[in-house]
Amino acid sequence: MNNVSVIIPTHNRPQLLLLALQSIEVQTEKPDEVMVVMDGEDGETERFLSGYESNHFTFRYLKIPKSKGACYARNLGAENATGDILMFLDDDDTWELEKIKSQLQQFKLDSNVGLVYSGKLVVYNTNRKKVIRKIPATIKGNLYPKIFEDNYIGTTSSVAVKREVFQEAGGFDNNLPAMQDYDLWIRCCERTKVAHDNQYNVRYTIAKNASNQISGKSENHHRALTYLFDKYRKVLEGKSSTLQRRFKSSRFLHLSKAVHRNNYLYSLKYSFKSIYYYPNIKAVALFLPPFLLAFISLFQPGRRN
């Protein structure tokens, strides 16, 4: 038990991929294997991967000839991985030194835990050494159906999950153009207890230039909202009306935050929707223009995505 497989989806970013791999090489506790999944043909990335070697873990890579998206790549990696514990790392993120060690410790402390996550150090891609804010890991235990209130777990790069839980939950939903991580966490929380390591073990990278942030594409988020609301409509019909409202409010808030820097007026529309379903100060804060909100956020101790 506790054999660890790390899965990294990548798409035409060998320089960033190298940094991600280096953050695994220096872990205080090494994984058993690392698998990189190339999402689409890229000669430069394949040349890099074909020459990559590690003295610390088994290294493999898979190639998807035509790009099918990061979640398809993650599912393919999980299908071919050998570990009992699956960890995912996006190619533009990195891990702090004790990410693997601290998360494995949580599995050892409680055999009923099937998913462990970490807090995040948020950095710009132009200066990954400077932390612009911290997002703590705060909630643990049996999170279903509370997980419908918000994505308490956060980015894929922060999670370690038992293979059996990942498989029972059905993996990432390839039909979703955004919010795929949150959708999977809902299904995992339904099946297992959740823990966190009470540390900031992920250096989560956002683009300094908002127009380059993949996760901020408004059309993807809008389609994802429609899909998620339909997917969980019948499930939520059996829950409290407050939980139903909070689910919609949190998703509209997420969309507002995702597009705030590159489409302020579009963001305002969804801030209002978030408040309509469940009044919250975070949506009110997004009424501020991006430059002012960014300045104020520098003085806040932590915010959750």
C-alpha cells in the first residue's frame, strides 16, 4: 500500500514541464513512478521526454497523437499507473519539498481517508518565487454533501487520492470544458473521508497577463455551469433549498472570479447572480475593478478559489 504514481498532463510546454519534474525530484519522500502524458503531438516535448532519466523513480511517458484535453490525459495516465495512491501535477505548477511525505502521513493516520489535499501558494508565471497570496486548506472529514457549497479542495495539483476511490468515482468527466476538478471532488467526497496536510505544498501558477490564462475562458465556464447544473439537478432536489442555492451561488462566483481580470463587465453579471442565489461578501468584492481588487488582495491572508 502507498505506492505513489504521479501523473502530469502536458501540452507544448517543455520548459515548464522541466520545473514540475524537478519539484518531484527534490521531494523528501519520492514517488514510485512518474508518468507524463503528452496531450497532442509536439516534437520538442517528445525529444525532452525521450531523454529524461531519474535516479529516484520509474519514469514513463504516453503520447496522445491528437489533443483531447488535460482531463482525458489525466484519466489515461491513471488507467496506466501502477500506484495505489494517485497524485496529479499540472505542468505549470510545482510542489514544495514535503508534499508527498505530508500527504502520505495523512493516509497512515486514518485508513478511512481516501483523498488528501494541500493549501496553495499562488504565484505569477513571471516570478514564481514571489508568493502573491496563500490559500489555506481548512476543511476535512466527511464533506458530502457540504462540498456542494464550494470547491473546498481546490486545484488538481494539490490532491492525492486512493486509486480505488478515483475509479469508483469514475475519474474526470471529459464532457466538462471547465471545473472538472470540482466535479470529481464532489463524486469522491460522496465515497470517502477527506483530510488535508495543514501545509502549503503547491505552488499554483497564474498568468500575469490575464488573456493567457486558460482557466479564464468565459465560454468554457459558461458551458460548464450549464452542464453541472443539469448533472446534479436530481441529486440536489433531495437536499435542502439552502444547499441548492449555495451550489449555484458558488459556481456563479467561480465564473465571475475566473474572468474578472480579462472581462470585468462579464464578471459583474455573474457576481450579481452569485449574490442573488446566496448573498456573500466575495461576490460583492468582485464589483471592484481588477487593478483595485489585486491591490487589496495583497493584504489579505488567504482566499479560496
